[in-house]
Amino acid sequence: MSTVRRDPAQVAELLIEALPYIRRFEGSVVVVKYGGNALADGDEAAALAAFAEDIVLLQAVGLRPVVVHGGGPQIAALLKQLGIESEFRDGLRVTNAETLDVARMVLVGKVNSDIVGAINVHGALAVGLSGVDANLITADLRSAELGFVGDVTKVDPGIIERLLAQGLTPVIATIGSDSAGQSYNINADTVAGAIAEALGAEKLIFLTDVAGLRADPDDPASVLTRVSCGELEAMIASGAASGGMVPKAEACAHAVRGGVAAAHILDGRVPHALLVELFTDAGLGTMVQP
Amino acid sequence: MSTVRRDPAQVAELLIEALPYIRRFEGSVVVVKYGGNALADGDEAAALAAFAEDIVLLQAVGLRPVVVHGGGPQIAALLKQLGIESEFRDGLRVTNAETLDVARMVLVGKVNSDIVGAINVHGALAVGLSGVDANLITADLRSAELGFVGDVTKVDPGIIERLLAQGLTPVIATIGSDSAGQSYNINADTVAGAIAEALGAEKLIFLTDVAGLRADPDDPASVLTRVSCGELEAMIASGAASGGMVPKAEACAHAVRGGVAAAHILDGRVPHALLVELFTDAGLGTMVQP
Amino acid sequence: MSTVRRDPAQVAELLIEALPYIRRFEGSVVVVKYGGNALADGDEAAALAAFAEDIVLLQAVGLRPVVVHGGGPQIAALLKQLGIESEFRDGLRVTNAETLDVARMVLVGKVNSDIVGAINVHGALAVGLSGVDANLITADLRSAELGFVGDVTKVDPGIIERLLAQGLTPVIATIGSDSAGQSYNINADTVAGAIAEALGAEKLIFLTDVAGLRADPDDPASVLTRVSCGELEAMIASGAASGGMVPKAEACAHAVRGGVAAAHILDGRVPHALLVELFTDAGLGTMVQP
Amino acid sequence: MSTVRRDPAQVAELLIEALPYIRRFEGSVVVVKYGGNALADGDEAAALAAFAEDIVLLQAVGLRPVVVHGGGPQIAALLKQLGIESEFRDGLRVTNAETLDVARMVLVGKVNSDIVGAINVHGALAVGLSGVDANLITADLRSAELGFVGDVTKVDPGIIERLLAQGLTPVIATIGSDSAGQSYNINADTVAGAIAEALGAEKLIFLTDVAGLRADPDDPASVLTRVSCGELEAMIASGAASGGMVPKAEACAHAVRGGVAAAHILDGRVPHALLVELFTDAGLGTMVQP
Amino acid sequence: MSTVRRDPAQVAELLIEALPYIRRFEGSVVVVKYGGNALADGDEAAALAAFAEDIVLLQAVGLRPVVVHGGGPQIAALLKQLGIESEFRDGLRVTNAETLDVARMVLVGKVNSDIVGAINVHGALAVGLSGVDANLITADLRSAELGFVGDVTKVDPGIIERLLAQGLTPVIATIGSDSAGQSYNINADTVAGAIAEALGAEKLIFLTDVAGLRADPDDPASVLTRVSCGELEAMIASGAASGGMVPKAEACAHAVRGGVAAAHILDGRVPHALLVELFTDAGLGTMVQP
Amino acid sequence: MSTVRRDPAQVAELLIEALPYIRRFEGSVVVVKYGGNALADGDEAAALAAFAEDIVLLQAVGLRPVVVHGGGPQIAALLKQLGIESEFRDGLRVTNAETLDVARMVLVGKVNSDIVGAINVHGALAVGLSGVDANLITADLRSAELGFVGDVTKVDPGIIERLLAQGLTPVIATIGSDSAGQSYNINADTVAGAIAEALGAEKLIFLTDVAGLRADPDDPASVLTRVSCGELEAMIASGAASGGMVPKAEACAHAVRGGVAAAHILDGRVPHALLVELFTDAGLGTMVQP
């Protein structure tokens, strides 16, 4: 135990600020989208360990975190290693059967397993799921042209709720399947939003590699603290939100419209961004509210 | 909601320090002895309101506080107002029937009720008890000479446990009774220790008007951070602990010997001393451990 | 065990009369208003012990008694002892802060505690409450002129129900408080009625020092066995019920209108009046029914 | 409702005597052996109705009665009607297959059904059982000479306990069977004792046609109020208890040795003998205690 | 254990056919009417033992069988033995008090007890009931001319449901009673239908001595596999169903109209007819469906 | 529904044989090792679908299957595709970090997911797990030479038991991890045995591509029906069991010694081998018992 005596007044001030959040969020479901980029960065092991520590702390103080992840860079790496070349339409990779198998193996067998393993160093706390487990995510073909790229048609959150009720943190790879058992690869931002909505989550948090949503896409200083659903939808329509921000922004707006109390876009590169966002008045990044 | 953006790194550091304590103490019973002196001070209403806020926060983050209080100065004041003069033996007030009635009325009908009222401004959170309720404290005559001054012979913590199980904070006035229904006034420090022991409390905390236990009674700078039970008992035997500190020291030693994980003597005049003690590594005052 | 052999036929006759009541009232909540006068009488200790014995028997055979008490004579005595003179308006004592403190101390710290103690000689059966505990009684200023005299604005019977569910008898002092924590003294008859109504009690029983409600206030022989709510309200309006009988009569009528099955005004000086009323066909005193 | 105003003092006195018994016996299992003679008497319908009323009252105030019955006179009547002559050995009727069928039909199809019907006029309260149901009574051949007369080898009280737990009163005909499915007729006094013991009953009560056990078999005035197990066993050994009293006395002694708190031999012809015995200090008849 | 190696393919085929029925019927209530004729036949003991084995197997794999039985031939035999001659009106036996007593004794004390005994050779599995138990069947006089022949006016299935919930099989003799306690003999086919309806049974099965319902009463080869309720009612109206088939056909139609999923008329002489009907696609006899 | 009328006698005979097994195995845990070879065969999709159908039927009739699988051929295929060449020591593949990643991706992301998907076509019935989930399998390095090949050091069956309690079938990929989070590839036969033992399973069944254990390895006609643990251990010691049969034989012996009631080695190529083994007297393949 360290023995640094902090200034009691400062400590008390922060605790009095943080404790009501802890009280308020006790038992709350918080869906966290953890991006594949984080794992592809320089010191990915350290970043993953820090993220795992935050999830463990959230769970320890009574929140019920649910992790949803992607894995684009990792899929691309294995495709390259296998010499599989992808066709692209409208900027999206066409997913044939061979590519789908690679995506499944990377997402479920590698990225998911790595996150579960990093959390479980702290105890028997996390369980990996894909959308195929207990038919969590039912999906459908988006378009014949894109191959096995799916759209979410139904989320059955039963297995998530049972694991949460047992004090376990579900970690979810975004593979879904249709009623005939065919698998699909699905956009992870969209899945995170659909799961948050199905769970009636208190919060949906996107850990990204930007500081938040910008009023002016080109001005890093224009990060917004709060936007309403309506404002966000206007930004999507006007193109003020663009690129990779679009599925996140859409997922935020859809989830909040569907009953999630608040959605957040944070910079996952800030150490312990989750804690600062959840337990301080000022928070971090951009909050989307009704 | 304030919007002061704190330094995320500092915030995270303190949260990472505090969260494990919150996790560890969740569900823990913490017996807090709140001194009559605190209520007799200059701005007693403000001090009581701050204390009540801390109790509410502890309860909110999942601890189960139990408050035990005295009321010596308030009893003395009413005795004086009624023109009742007390005889003293060995420095202790002789408690005849008239004096006992005054003590009961002040402790149960005034001090206890004031503390309960201050907490309940925040919700239906506290319930006042005396040792007579559900035969919580069985007492016996200490000596015929001192009149109706009692020693604890049995604590039946059932009513406390039921209230805690219902999410309520018991506030306890230290009047006990014997099997014939005769009431007694009992030292509040001793009662706090006996209750902590009967509950198998995690902590017993004395909020006093000194900074802690001193190695040298005359040197305010000699406050000890930690002592073992054995060291504390030696200090009582040697007279290093003296005066009003003796019943507190004895209660600490007895409770820790009886299974309470740690006992603390804190300066209740430090704002939010309870929070700083419970949720930071360094803590405050003196900790007694096995 | 005594060995008096009673006449089996007579015994059987009374048992066959009483057993169905015991069956019918099992689990029923019975609110008993116990007057301060009873405690102020000559042999108050004996009267209190007999009352306590009845409450213990009721609880033993499965009823769930709730005791509400006043303490006017005892308050007056302490005020006199302290030399505090009261102003009266329309026959009601003006309650300033000093008087309120005296009322709280006497009601909560003495009368309540005495009743609880008398019951608990038989076991850990009773718990004292004031309206401040768990915000049981929310009150509001009746009129600025009368000072801290309150009217009941809300009864939250949760704490009573929990204690009843644990087999404990609540004993209630009629102090309430407002949302800012200010305490008020409240008429005990009114509180008894409001609590009976909030609990959906089976019965509300006033133990008084008269034989019942009289058709002719001046004729002791005109005690009524039964009146309807409507008849009672007419008697209040016409002045046939007057003086100290008015708040009791109003509380009876209000409670029965609010769902209490029956209200009773009995002579508490008859030994074991509660038992005779509850378990025989003829009963005692006056019964108010819809 | 009658309106006879009894003397409150007398009423209170009896209630104060009876209520503690009601409290004490709440939930207690009381096994009542109801003799076939009672049903064979002059006004058997009235006697049965009065008995049924007592059982309903016991159940209503929280006791858990279990009725065991015989039916010797009724079996003899049907045998006579069918012209079946019985051989007797040592005063006991030899039970061949034909006689056994008659006994089963009379006990299960007539006497049992009549008792159940008399109780159920008051509600869905009783369920008839024979020892064959759910293998309640396992029996074995007493001696080849006596035919299908059985001795109890095992009581499995599960079905009785389940019915009691559902608030139902079991009424038991004393037919048992062995593991091959062969039925036997068994002495009802013995079965009552074995069932009381298997249930750990509070009381075993024999309703007979005598006032109790006599110290001198020939002197009706010598009825004993209490005997110990040892004394009773001595009386059986010495022949002081003889004739039809022997199986009752043996069953009392065996049951009390086996854990039943008390066994009673009462005069079932006294109206409501069960109530007087259970709820007054003096009781009726003879009590056997350890 | 036998060691005949069956052809795996055939075994698997039948299991794949049977398992879904076992799954589908798990927990389902199946009311089986077992005719008195079966017990009156040549080798009645063997037939009863085979029937009992089937009931035990059904219960073992999770169905909840309820047995309802008659006993006409057995009643007639005892009446003859007692020399009681019956009057007949419209082919129905007039039931005076003496005849009713015989019917009760035979049905409850003999036939019911025999069935229960045969099942309980396999364990503590069955409990016999008559309609008098827990007021299961309330009946009313059909017509003064027929004496104590009753019509069902109400079925209170509570006692059946409780026994089923405890894993016990109720075996029911079709005696009912009215609110005054008078017993009646009731047609067993009608009772079986009324109980199936009151329980919301999955199936009502009549085990008879014919192969099923015939399209042409005179042509044994015209047994129908399935009929709808409407077709069945038309057959009753047209006289195509006649004689002893009428109450069965009416009970089937009424029960299916009242919510029972399917009713069946099977040949109880086919060994293990119940198993073949319940667990194979083809089944046996005639099925009545909505 | 088919309408083939089978011979009722034959149907009844098989049902009477099968039903007791269904009864006996209700609620029993059956661990099934499903070999990677099965999935690598010609028509692997059809084989997988048939296997999935059996698992669904077992679950439907109340058993609690747990599937453990390997995937050697599939791992070899991807390694070849990626051009990764493996070193072999003593016939075992050395598993470096790259090979381990391939094994994880194939086992967890492909084979496991395929089995879960095939079952879940029938409903939300299966959930995929690896040993990393909730720290199900703790493993340790077997030898530095073999790389990341692990030995099981601990099985924590909590997550399996919770899924089973929710009516879900766990499908387990045999990757484990150590306390530092390092993953290992583990022999699937060994894992199946360890899990059966940890669960106290009723049965452990290996679905292989041979007919059973041979007395003479070279004589296909020498398949043994039953062996004891001791005999099996002797066969391992003597080399009578050899090659790929060794880990299966060892797992069988170890599991049975550890409390599993019986272990089986069956020919998974026989259609519905699981059903025939479980529900007929003769069974299939070789059974190992204490």
C-alpha cells in the first residue's frame, strides 16, 4: 500500500464528485465498442492491458460492462498473408466465402480471444461470444454484390443478460448468422448500437482514435462536448460527420432514439478514458443525448 | 452539473486508487461513533449536515454504515437548565432516576432524532434506535454507587442487521435495559465497540476532536499512523493513552481482538474525514489492526 | 400450571366464540392509540404493564398490532419543571422551538421508550419509532400562529410494514418532519387514523378514559354500540361529539372512509379491554363501520 | 352475531388462559384417533358433525390436525349382512381374503369417506388416505394364523406432510400393504401412535368412550390426570391397564418414548373435548408425558 | 441387462420418431379413463399390472398422468352378493341409499385401492382420491327418479394439481358430493372429461374394449383414425355413435371444445396401448381434435 | 406426420427398453468428444448436421450434453495454406507462436463456430467456449521443446454448469491459458476427460472413426463390448491400446477413476450412434466402467 498522504480536501472533493456517479451507475449496463485499431497500434499489448484493467474496475464497482469489438486491420493482415486479394465496391470489401472464413477466424479466434484473455488475467471475469452463440445476432445479406456482409435483423440479448446476471463480462465478436446457419460479417459499430438498444443500456461508448465529434471535420479544436440526437442526425445528413465517423454517429443516434440514455464518442488513446468519462462531471469527448 | 475539466491523468490516478476500496468495502458494515462534542460545537448544524452527507454517500456506494452517538454536553446542559446538581465519584457523574430520565430524553429524543433527521433530508434512509428497541443492548448496573450507569452484558444485533438488509442506516442512542425493564445510561465508546464486534464489522471508526492517538500524549506531532492491538494495550497499561482516549482505545483493542478487521481514531473536524479514511491509500488518523 | 377444572361446556362455548375471531384476525394489522392519560394516572406502571401484556398476546396469536401514543400530560409536566410558560390560542398550546424540543424529548425519549421497554420485558418484540425515522410521517405547518404544530401531509408506512413482517411491534411517537428536516408535534389521534389508513389496517382502536361515544354527551348511559360513518359525521357536525372526542371521532370516520374495516372507541381503564373487544361477539365500547 | 355481553373480567381471564396455548400450538401437528364406536352410536351423524367442527376450528387457528380412524363395528355389520362368519383366535378375528375385502371397503369406502365428507361441508379442507396411498403404511403379516392382519413395519409420512403443508387435514384409514402389494388390516390405535411418532407430533389424542385411564380399572372415580411413560408401562405390565385400553396405552407409551411431546386419552363423548383439552390449563382425561 | 444387439438403424429410426413426442409431452397432463371392464376380465390382475407399468413409465419420462376409473361390474357383483335388487329406468340403475353405499365402498374401497396398490408396487407414486376429497367434484341430483345418481356441477382441480406438482399420480373414483355433504355416484366417462377440461389437459384417453370409434357401428373394419369435434357431434346426433360409446364420445367432444388438445378412444386390450398411442406417429384407435 | 402403422408390439418393446434410460439419464451430464476427423470427411456438412440433430434431441429429452472438439486436420490445412512448416518431435508438432495463433483461429473461430452454428439452426441452444472463457481451462507448458503445447492443470467448470442450468449446450474448443494469460493448444481427448471428471458427468463418449477398442489391435472383429478400468490400464501398459487410441483410453480410464460413471468409445460414422448407445440395452462400441 502506498503511503502518499494526499491533500484531504482535494481527495474529498473528487470523491464527492465521483461517488454519486458510482451510485447512479451501479448495476447499469454500459456497452463499450473497442476498436480494432487500438489493437493494431504500436504497443498493442500495453493498450489492451490498460483497457482490460478499466473493464475490471467498472465491473468491480458494480457496473455491468459489455464489450463489442471489430478487427479490420487484423483481418486485412491475414488476407494479405494468405495472398487473398479482395475486390472493393463503393469502398467496401467484397466478402466471399474464403474471406468470410478469414474474418471469422480472426475476429472470433484471435481478437476476441485476446481481449477475453487480457481481462481474465484478473480472474474468471469475461466470456467471449460471437453472434452465433445462442443465436445472439440474426443477420441478413446486405446485398448480393458485397457477398457475406450482413445487416442485423434481430438481437436476442438473452445470453448477454444471463452472463451479466452471473457477474461475467461478455466480449462480443460481430459475426452473425441467418436462420439457415449461414454466417455474415457485420459492421461492429452498428452491432454495438443494436446491442445497447436491445439491452436498454445506460450508456453506449465508442473508444476511437479521435478526440470526439468535430463541428468542423477539419478543425481538431472544434470537438463538441454534447450534441442532441437531432443535431447529430443533421450533421450526418449534411456530411459534417463523414468517413468512419458515420457508422458510429448513426449507431449513437439510433441507440439513443431507441432508449439508451446516452452515447459517447471518446478518444481511446487517453489513458483510462472510460473512468474519466464515467466518474467525473466534465467527462471526455462527445456525449449524444435525447 | 459543473463543467470544470480536471486533468484526466490525475483523476484517473485517484479513481484507480479509490475504486478498489469501494469494491472491497461493498456490503461491509462500518460502525461510526459520532461524538456529542461535534454537535455541541460552534456551527453544529453545518457539522451535522456534513456528517450526514458522508453517511449518505457511504450508503449510496454500497457500504452499510451504523452510527452510534453520545451526548454528554447536551445532557449536562439540560440538567443545568432543570437545576439538577450531580454528585461525582472518581470523576464520573452519579446517575439517579431523575438524571437518567434527562439522559434518556436528551439522547433518544433530541440527539438521536437530530442525526436521523439530518440524514433523512436526503431520503428515507435512517432509523433511530435505542438499546431498548428489540432488546438491542442488555445492560447491568456497574456499581451501586454510580446509580443507573450500565455495563453492556449482551448485544443482540438482530434489529440492526434487519435494518441494514433493508438498506437503512441505524442510528443508535446508548441507553440499555436489563431483563426487568430498568434502563441504564452507558458509555457510547464502549457500546460502539460492542456493536462492531457483534456485527463482525469491517471497521470501527471513532470521529473525535483530536488528530489520532499520540505516542507522546503531550506532543501533537506524535500522532501514530498504525498500532497493533498489543501496542495499544501496552499504551493503555502504561498510561500513554489517558483521559477520554482510554474508553476509545479500549473499545478499539477489544473490537479488533473480537474480529473487527480494523479500528480507527480520526479527527472528525477534518471535512469528510470518513471518505478520506475509507477511500485513499494513506487514510487519516490512527489505525488499529491485529 | 393451575389445575382449576372449569366447566367444559362453558369453556367450549367461549372458545367456539373466540376461535373464529382469532382465525379471522390472523395476520391483521390493528392500530391501537394509547393515550397519554393512561400513563399519567395513579398506578401508571401497572396500567402500562397490563397494556403491554395485551399487545404481547395479540402478537402471539398472530395479529400485528401497531401502537401510536401521545403524551400531553407528560409534556406539560416537563414544561412546568423548566419554567416554560405556554401561550394558548383557541385552547391550543403555541409550540415554539423550545416547547417543540421538550415535546420531542418527552414523547420520543420518555413515553415511547417506556412503552417499548414494558413490552420488551416479554422478549425482543417492540421497536420505537418517531415520524422522523425513515421519513414515516411528513408534516407541514398548520398555521404560523401555533408554531411547530404540524398536520400530516404524507404517511410512508414502509418501515412499519418491514417491522411487522419481521414479527416486531412498532410503537410510534407522533413527531413528524418536513422535507427540510424541520420537526413538528402532531395530534396523536390524527396520526393513528392516518397510519391505520396507510396500512389498510383491519381495525383502529382508541383506548380512552370514557366508555365509548355517547348519543347524549351528558348521559353516561347513552354509550352507543355501533354507529355508521355517516351517523358519526353527523354527530361531529351537530356538536353531539365534542371536546377531546372530536379528533378521535374524525380519525375514526376518516379511516373507515379510507378503507379501515372498523374503528373502535373503548374504555382503556377496563382491564384487557383489547382482548374482550377483539375476541368476543359483544365486544366493548363503540364500533364505527362503513 | 349474538350480542350477549359477557362479564369482561371472566372473558379476559379465559382468553388469557387460552391464548398462550393457541400461540404455543400454532403449527403443531396433533394426531387424533377417532374411534369407530363414536360413529356407531345412537346419533352418529350429530357426533360426527361436532367432531368435524372441532377439527375445522383447530385447523383454522393454525394447528395441523391429522385424523386416524378405525371402524370395527361397521365392518362387523357388513360381514353379518353378507353372511360371512369369522373364526376368532385369542379373541381376534381371523381375516381371510374375503374379510379383508370387506374391511377395506368399509374403512376406506365408507367410514373414511364419511369423515372427510363431514369436514368438507365447511370447505375443501380434508383428504382421505389409506396406508396404500403413496405407500404411507408398509405392513407385514402378524401371524399366518390370523390371516391378513398386519403389523406396521414402516411409516413414510411424506404424503401427510405435503397435505399439511397445503393446509389440508389428512384422514387416514388403517389399511397397509407390503412390498408385493398385498393389503393388511391393522389396529388403528397402533397406527395412530406410529404416525404421531413418524411426524414428530406435538400431541397424540385418543378420543374414546371412557373418561380416561383408571388407577383402578373397576373404579370410575380413579381416572388419572397424568401418568409418566414409566408408570404407564408398569400399569400395562401389571394388568392395571387391560382390554381395549391396552393398545391405546401401548401406543401412548411408544409414541412418547419416540418423541411425541404428550399423549392423551379423552372421553370423546364430552362435547368439544378436543378444544377443552388443548386450550385450557386443566384439560380433560389422562395425559401421558415423558 | 439383455445384450440383444438390435439393428442400429431401426432403433435410431424409432427413437428419432419417439423422442420428439417425449419432449413435446414433457410435463403434459394426460387424463386416462380406465374402464371397470378391464378389471372384470379373465386375468384382471395381469391386465392391471400391465396398465400400472405403463402409468409408471409415463410418469418416469415426465408426463403427468391422471387416472379416472369406474367399476360397474364390481358394483353389480356386490349388490348381487348382498341380495340387493335394483330397479332400472331407461336402462339406468336406480341408486337408493343402500345402493349408493355399495357403490362408494366398491369404487373407493376396492377398485381405487387396487389400482393405487398396483402402481405403488413400483414406488410411492400414486394417491387415491374420490370426488369428496378436498371437494374435488361437486355434484347435483340428476333426477329424483334415479336416486343418488349425480351430474358434475363443478370440478376444483386444486388437489390434483398439488399432487401432480409433487410427482404423484392421482387415481380418482367418481363419487361426488353436494354442499350439504350428500354423496352421488357419477358416470366415470363424464368425470374423466370434466377433469381433463378443468386441468387443461394435453390429452384425454379412454381405454375401452373396442378398437376405436367406427364409421359404421356394425363394421369392425370401419374404425376411424381421426375425427373432428364437429364430425363426432354429428355422429352422436345421427346415432352413428350409440350405446356405451355415447358418454365417451360426448366427453371427448366436450373436453376438446373446452380446451383439451386431443381426445382418444383406444383398445385397452392391446398391450401397452398407451405407449404406442403417445410415442409413435401412427398411434392407435381414434383421435378427436378441434 | 407420417402414418406408417408399425407393429404395436415391437414399438412397445423398444419403448419399454428405451424409456427407462430416458428416465435414468434425465438431467445427466454427458460429455461428447467430437473428433476433427468427422468434420474433415467427405460430406462433412451432412455429418455435422446429423451430429447436431442428435445433440438437440438429447437436450430435448432432458439430458445435458457438453461437446468437446478438436480440429487437427483443419489446423494442418491452414498451416499448409500459409506455408508454415512444422517441426515434429516424437511425432508431435512443435507449436511456436505463429502455429499457436493458427490453431486458436481454426479451433475457436472456425470448427467451434461451425458446430455451434449447426446446432443453433434448431434454436438458441448452443454457446461456444474456449478454455480462456471464464478461465475454464488453466494449462501449463508441457515441455519447452514442444512450444505452446499445454497440459491441463485445472478445470473450473463454473461457466459450463451455468450454461447447462440455463438449458444451453456448451461447445468447447481446447485452448487453455496460464495465469499470465499465455495460451496453449491442448489435446482434445485429454480435455474431454478432465471436463467430464470436473463435472461429475454420467458419461464420457468419444465419437471416433473406429468401431471401438480392440482386444487385438489388428483384428477388427475383436472389438470389446466392456472393459474395466483395470483391464484398460493393462492394455495401455502392454501396448494393446496404441496410437491415437492411447489418449482416448487414458482419458477414459482417468475419468472413470475420477467418478464418471461410464466412458464409451463409439464409431461416430454409424448414423445416430449417440442415440443407440444411450437408449438401448445393447448399446454400441466399447464401454469402460469401474
